[in-house]
Amino acid sequence: MSEEWTPTSAAAAVGQALRILEGRWKLEILFHLFGGRILRFSELEKAIPAITQKMLIQQLRQMEKDGIVRRIVHHQVPPKVEYGLTVWGQALCPTLDALLKWADLREDRTGATPATIP
């Protein structure tokens, strides 16, 4: 985007992005779908055993509405529904990878203090 960011507009844009990602399970769902993985609903349930079926449905629907996840319906008997990331959803991977690296910089995780981090 060619827009010149101000502190106010940058904070608003990041806040809007974080609202899309907020939810107890959304990030975990994303990590299971990164790398072009396509998973059936039941596979996601098994991959995230602590999530309830209702919550998984709710989170997937919201992510689909927001354009992060795509729902793939195979018209067959029995019905088969799979989930994968949209191109925009997959584009989150480097951002979340950077967030993981940032979290790793905490003193209690690495032994480094902010002053010693290059």
C-alpha cells in the first residue's frame, strides 16, 4: 500500500487486523492449516482436542467470513467438507513466524536482555 502511515493510522490498521485474529482458537487453527494443508473438520477436531465442536464451527465460520479460510464442499454421499487457507490467510505465515521469533526474545526464554539483543 502506498499510504504514508502515521502512528494513529498504523495503530488503527493493526487493531483492525488483530480483531480479525482475536478468538481463543483462531491462531491454532491457522497454524494447522499453514503450508497449504487442507484438513477435514474431523481432522481439525483431532488436531485441537481441547476445542469443542461448536467453537470450532464458530471460529471456522468467522475466519471464512473474514476471508482467511476457505470451505471446500465436495458434493458426495456422505458429504465431505474440507478447510484450507485463502491466499490472504496463507500470507499471514511470515507475520506469525516473526511474532514467534519476537516472543522467543523474552529474557526468561533466551537468557538475553533487551540490551543484548542485536
